[in-house]
Amino acid sequence: MKKNTKLISSGRKSQYTHGVVNPVVQRASTVVFDSVAELHEAVKGRGNRTLFYGRRGTQTHYALQDAIMELENAAGCALYPSGAAAISQSLLSFLKSGDHLLMVDTAYEPTRDLCDKILLGLGITTTYYDPMIGAGIKALIQPNTRVLFLESPGSITMEVQDVPSLVAVAKQYDLITMLDNTYGNGWHYKPLDHGVDISIQAATKYIVGHSDVMMGVAVANEALWPTLREHSYLLGQCTSADDAYLALRGLRTMPVRLAQHEKAALKVAHWLETHPLVDHVRHPALPSCPGHEHFIRDFTGSNGLFSFVMKQGNQKAINAFLDGLQHFKMGFSWGGYESLVTANKSMAALRTTTGWQDGPIIRLHIGLEDVEDLITDLQQALEIYE
Ligand SMILES: Cc1ncc(COP(=O)(O)O)c(CNNC(=O)CNC(=O)c2ccccc2[N+](=O)[O-])c1O
């Protein structure tokens, strides 16, 4: 079965849909049983799609979990109220006081804050590593290192990691590998197929695709799925049936949306490459992006997210550019149908290993608007960037 057909067919067992196309929206806290035998059956199967209690999930959640599991070629899928929760709960499911964590230096900023402000207080130490370190990660492994966390491409600066090299070393030292796959979204990149143990996504982005649900997902291989499932449950993680329904609804059109995001973003990226104020573009599909060779080798496509670095500029110029945009709205997210923009005058405060030499960096999410309107919008806003 081709992957498009698989995505459309997944999560549609009749026990979820009850005879219609989409799953029922089964809202629940309490599940009730007619007999002691039935209750015992539910207790026995509570981790395996048997209706037991709201926090374990209902048919709506099971439908989404099946679809995400199949998308990512995983043994199981846990659902969380946000991407940040998926990250924190995956880490807390496997780390304990005294452990050491290797965290990529280009991690999403709140992930860094989690390490520095929460995990440290729990006695878990973190070393940030250069995203391009590859097999050199070996030098940073300590006797108490337990988890190697990747995010590829990296947030804002977009470096694509050499995942197979990192995973090979991690396996030599029996480290658990986790990868924030929000960019690769399971369609263009499947971390477990590259040896990663746990793949995490902010479903908030492309899976939901309409900027109207907060959700995180984490999938695991056979070896780690039981622990991730049980520890996420004990940590109290769950999502609403309504949000699970909307996420599954978004998933069905993700490939066709991604194709349009990718096509338009590449057109905008190539246009920006020619702009006199732009130093370089950091789009994984372009040779100017660090790790482009890994993207070409490991990914099957890109999407609407990329950044570009200006030759020079100060906060005043950045603010004038941002305020001058009409279609690109400032917003702390991406992956919806709308175009968004964020800007950082410098990345120095957000990087501990890779010194940031370049100028201001602007991140775009290219939405489904007409790409000519988006280019015109950028062109006129760059004219007032001074
Ligand atoms: C790669 C990746 N991984 C996880 C998450 C978190 O997902 P969530 O938003 O569903 O919790 C995200 C969320 N993405 N949001 C953004 O990129 C926008 N920026 C922020 O969210 C941000 C950045 C710096 C400081 C604080 C924030 N913030 O709004 O929380 C992500 O990009």
C-alpha cells in the first residue's frame, strides 16, 4: 500500500467509526462496567485500547494513535496537551536524578528552558552539543549519560543533523535517543526508520494544520513503548476527544498541504537568495543550509518553514520590516495554513556551543496564500529595512 493510501486508511477501524468515515467523538472521564468480569477485562487490557478510564483514552484517541503510529512506523503513540508536554514527559519518562542528558544546542527555546530550569532542579544535568558534531558526540558522553536528544532541522537556524552517525554512537553506549520531529512530521522524515528510539512532534503544527489545537505526540519502538506509555499515564498526560478528532481530521490532508507549503516556500527561498540585503538562506533543501547533505540523504521533502540571515541590521530595521508586512503575521507557531514571521537580532543568547557570527535571522512560515502575494509582501517590507 502506498503511503498516501495508508494515511487515508489508518485509524478507521469500525470500532472507532461505528459505520461512518471518521471516528466518533467519545468524550469520557468515567467508563462504566456491567459486570465484574467486564471490569476485570478492562483492567487487564487498560494499556491496550480497552476502554478503561478517560485518561487512558477513548475510541477517538485510539483512532488518532493508530494513525500516528502507522505514519511514524512505531509500536505505540502517546498523546499530550502540547508539543512542549510531549518533550518534557518523554524526557521525564526515562531520566532520574543523577542522570546526564545530551541536548542539541539548536533545540526549541522552551526545551532549553526545561533543561535549565526544571531538569537541573531535579538533579538531571544537561550538556548542549553542536548540531553538526556527528560521531564526535562520543567525546561528550559521561558514565551517567542516559539520553541523547536531537532536533533536526534545528529551531530557527535550521541545521540538519547527521542522525545515523549520532544514533550509531548512542547505541554503542546504550543511550536512549529522542528526536523532535515536528519539522519532519512523519511524512517527510521517520526517525524510528533511522534508528531513533522515540520521535516527538508538536502536532500543533502540520498535523493539526489549522492553528486551532494544541497537542503533542510521542511514538516509540517496541523496546521503549511500554515504559513511555505507562510513565506518560502516571504523569497524568491526556488530551480531549475533541482535540484528538481535530488532529486526525488535519492529518488526512497533511500531505497535500505540505506539497503546497513546500512548493511556495522554495519559490520564496530562491527569491530571497537573490536579494541584496540577504546574506544567506537557511532552507534545508538549499546548499546554503548547514546539513543540507543530510537533508538530501534522509528526508523525502521539505515544508513551509525556513530562515534567512540579513547581511546587517539593527532592531529598528527589524521592527520596521516586521511592521511593514501585510500577509506575514507575527506569531509564536507554524504549520498552519497562514504565513507567519519571527525575527531574532542575534542567536547568541540561545546558543552555547556554535558561536553565532551572522547578522539578524528572520524565520518565515510560508502558508497557503498565493506565493506572488507573499513575495510582493516581502519585497515591499525589505525596502523599508534600514
Ligand atoms: C520544534 C518544536 N518543538 C516543539 C514545540 C512546542 O510545541 P507546542 O507549541 O505545541 O507546545 C514547538 C513550538 N513552536 N513554536 C515556535 O516555534 C514559536 N516560538 C515559540 O513558541 C517560543 C520561542 C521562544 C520562546 C518562547 C516561545 N513560546 O512561544 O513558547 C516547536 O517549534
